[in-house]
Amino acid sequence: MKRRNAAQRHGDFCMTRNRDRYDGRPIYIYAYTDADDQILYVGRTADPRTRMGDHRVNASWWSADLQFSLIEIVEGWPAAVEAEAQAIKELHPVHNIQHNRSVA
């Protein structure tokens, strides 16, 4: 069995815990870029302000000069999970692990 890292386990927990709570609500798919327009991170949240604060405190890649960009707004948690995964696969952000395979 493949071992999963803490971020993957946390993501699964959040997805399960939040599924019913956020169905039918707008969920924001977002990205952080640096001064060179390199995409550092893609995420999903129902509360961008709170999530930005979480990143500011907890993310090792955080810096004050990052740009927050809204990618899209989707309705409901399942759609958000899929939209986030697709954005990560397409954009290859530096600090996302899940859904982010190297391009050869």
C-alpha cells in the first residue's frame, strides 16, 4: 500500500468533512504567483479571506509579495475538488503535491 503524506490525508479529511457543508455554495479555485509570475500554489476554499490567513501563517512558501488570483468559482464541494485537480494538472504549481506530476 502506498504511504500518503500529511497533506494528502488532510485533504481527504477536509473533503469528507466539508462535502455536505459546502454543497450548493460557491467554492473559489485560486492560485498564488510570485513576482516572476511563477505559479506557486493552487487551492480551493469557500472562504478566501480565512484561507489566505491560513497560508500566511502556515505555508513555508508564503511571502508578502505574492499575488492571489481567482481562477474560477464553482458550486459545491465535489465540483471544487475536480476543478482544483484540473487546475493543478494544467498549471503545475511548484508547491502542490497532489495531482502534480512532472512534465517530461
